[in-house]
Amino acid sequence: MLASCSLDGCTIIWNTTTGERLVSMPKNSLSVKICRFSPNCDLLLTAGDDEKIIVWDVQTKDRKAILEGHLDSIPSASFSPDGKVIVSVSFNADFRIWSAGDYRCLYTKEDAHEYGIQSCDMSQNLEPVPNTVADTQSYLLATCGNDGLVKLWRIIIPKQSDELQLDDLEVKLWRSLHGHGGNVICVRFSQIVGEFLCSTATDRQARIWSVYGADCLFVLDHDSIVTSCAFNSDCSLLVTGCLDKTLWLWKLPQRLVFQTAVANKIHCREKSVIEWTTGDVVKWLKVIDDETTEKMINEIRWLKKRETQMEGPGNLEIPHEYLCPITHEIMREPVICSDGFTYEKNAIAEWFMSGKFTSPMTNEVLSKTDYVFNLELRNAIHNFLDGKTVSEGEG
């Protein structure tokens, strides 16, 4: 399905295969400037010059909720990737975060951009920022405005028994991206992992940014003001729309496609464990034997070690092979890469995510980005930190 909205107040849902009109939502008396589906496509939100966000049931065309509070036109809004929250922005320079369950306003950020906000988007990645606390849910929000800036915001919500504690929501400015020479009109993350970001502006440029490196990777010049943009699923193509009624289709460099595949692989590899429910863990614990139980207790003790506890016993010198070549700290999860060297898993994952595909040790291009866990070394580090090793020179 495809949803479109218009300055005439109409919102229409189309069949993308046949081009037929599927649903026409009740017409608004004022301009509708944004329409976005929920992740499961059951809901559609619309917003515009009436300063309201309307949430629709796609099947019945019924209004589920009307969200009010903005004091100016609403040019953009977005669902979180899990459909739990809604973010909306306004020309009044504020953005608001709403519960998608009971439609309460949870948070308001005033003066997020000078002179008003034009657009917002939420990363589809449910773990957008590495090394976040396990008992919280993080989202990554991008906003852009008439101050020429793109801003990335971390939305952090505590969890208790896997339930989001929405009333304790916290928002932090993560980084600001500088480069445009005019009002920034549109911002969109790449799909699935959200490792890239595209922004368009009145300076007739579209810019592609590295989310994790905070670098501008490409500047794409146009003949007119660029009003919109979107990536395809594998980041091989980017489409931009302009005020002169033209659409530009850009074929992106192969290294971006490769980097997206790497990021997706890392994302999937980490996601499987997080998908376990409490019931799954309890069921698994009931069937393991005593030997496995003992191993699991040791594993839990290991995982609960804080970074400040990752130190060797007494004044013993830490063996060089226990240190990550990237961070120069004791490794918690050592992995072997295709260059034959061992690194901390999170460190090498972030190395790849920042667009580097060379060996940190030799600077040569890696033949592949897969890695395997170095369990033997990890166990040796484990024993060393527990003081079970005998220092050299002792009989």
C-alpha cells in the first residue's frame, strides 16, 4: 500500500500493484502535510495545518484518536519502529512524543530548532546506539529545520518486566550535523538498521550522512530546491524530489550497499538473543543439567562484570593478548576476524559500522567481515580476572 496526502485536505491509500485507489479518508478542511503508516500498517496518521495529528484505523476509516497540543502547522510525524510511540514536529520549533497506546503526550521539547522544524524520522533500528543499558528501550529520532541543522536525538524509556515505563521517558540530543546552506526540508534514515541518513534543503542539495560517524559522505547537487528523499531497502538507490516537479534517482556506491549488508548481518546476529521472552528463558532453564547450570552461573557472573571490574588480580601485568587492539582494554567478548587477529566484538562491529573495511592491524582490505568467537581466549581472560592463573616466575 501507498498513502498520499495533499494541500486540498485529501488522504488516499493506493494499491501499489494496480494503481487503484483503495481508501479515501474523510477530507480535512485544511491542508494535510504528512501521512505515515504504523509498522504493521493497521494505523495511519495524518497531520497538517489544523495543528492536529489524527490516527486512523486503515480498515474501518474510523478516527482512533486526535492528538492536540501543537500551536502551529505540523509538517511531519512518525511512528517508532515497534509502534509504541509517535513523534510529531511543528513550525513552532517544538516536537512532541505521544503514547501510541492511550495517545497521551509524554514529552514536549521546545525550541528544538531555531525558526521551526520541517521534518522528522525515526530509525527502524531498535538498538540504534551501541552499548546502551539492557533494561531500557532506545529510539533514534532525526529532526531538521530552518536553522540549517540536522539533529539526532536519543529517546530512552526504562523497562520493567519487559514493559515500557513511558512516564519516565528521557530525551537527549545525541549529535548535530552541520553542512547545509539553507533550510533543511526533509530527513530520512536508511531502512532496517538506519546507519545512513539523507537530508534535503533549499540549498538545492541532498546530503548523505553516516549516522555513527557523523560524517557527510556525499553531497548531491540538484537544479532546484530538494523537498523529499527516500532510500530503497538495500541502500543501492536513493530517490529525491524537487520543487520543479522532477524526481531524481541516484545509484549509490557499492560500498554503501556492502556496508548496509554488513550492518544488517550484525543487527540480525545480535537481535536473536534480545527476542527471547522471560517465558523462553524459564523454559530453557528447566531443562538444562547441573553442569550447564554451573557454566551459566559463571557466564552470568562474567556478564555482570562492569567495565571498572575488568581488571586483573593484584598488581599482575595484563597479558598483551588479552587487550583489544582497537580499544586497548581487556576484551569481554573476543572474536577472530578474517585478518587472523582478535578484537572486542563491539569494537570491531563499530569499526565496520563506521564504513571501515580494512584490518585495524594491517590496514589491508578484509576478505570478509564475518567473525567467530575466540572462546579459548575468552575463558583464559575469565580465569585471569578471577585470579585463577599463576603469574610467570611462580613455581
